[in-house]
Amino acid sequence: MDTTIPRPEFSWLDGWRLSPLVLPMLLPLCDPPSQASGLTDPAAIDRAVIAFTGSEIGQPGGARMAADRRLQLAACAAPLTVDWHSPARNAVRVECSTPTSWRIFVAVNAAPGAAAKPALPAVKRGDALTIMVRGRGFSVQQSGEAIEGGAVGDWIFVRTARKAEPLRARIERPGLAVIPAN
């Protein structure tokens, strides 16, 4: 018995103007091109962030917006790793830890009450710091100075000598700023 469905010579969309509200409902019915081309589906990133934060996209505590559908990240053979990017919990880090690794950061709406308590500064302007350059399998550190203050997780300008060019580093803890080398 032949189970193929005959295809009409015309598209059922011919001559129809679609409302902008109808198109998003039809798109999930289509095969996502990212899966066919060996890329990670941005919807998988959205699902991982929703599962991690426990809040839907656009809601307090959830991602500010959906992952950009134009993202072209390599397919991830392992489950996505999700964690807070900083103690301020204003961004989520989504990572694929396979040979074709990648990492993105997703902005998160502040949860109710979170805006009431700002992060305490861990470093003040002029503080002595250890400035560490960290990469895959190595780290190098040197003493330096904070040109500006900030909380743990903040990016600030630092310098290694009085007349040295300022560098951007992330405060990892009081007294330590890290410059990632990857």
C-alpha cells in the first residue's frame, strides 16, 4: 500500500497574507535549519536557561529575551552546561564543553527584590591587586592596581605599573582580577 501523500502543485500560502501573529505559530511546525546543518538550535539554549532559572523568557528572574535565531553555534554532543555568570545573578553562562566548545552569556531580568540590594564592592579604586592572565592550561600573575572599583564579577580597568596601559579584568574575589586568555 502506498502511504505517500500527493503534493499539490501550489503552496497553500499562495495568495495569502500572513498576520505577524500567525507566522510564529507556524514556525515550530517546520524543521529547524540549525539541526539539519550541524548547529545548536537556539531554542535549546532558551530551554536550558528556562530550566536553570525556573522562569520563562521576559519574566522576572528569566532571560530578558529569546536567544537570537541567527546564532550559528556548533552542535553540542554533550548536554549544555548552565551556571550564573556572576554572584549578582544578572546573566547566565551557557556552555558547550566538547571539542567544538563555545560559550555565550544570556542577560536575565532581575528577580523581585534583587534590585533592592546592590552588590558590595570587592575592590576600590587604588587597591593593590593580583592581576592574573588565565588560559587553557596556564596562568600568569603579576601585581597591579585597580583604576576603578567594582563588585565580584564586574569588569574593571587595572594596570600593572603607573605608566602602563590600562587593561580590562574581571574581579574574581577581593584582591584578584582575572583576564581570560581564550
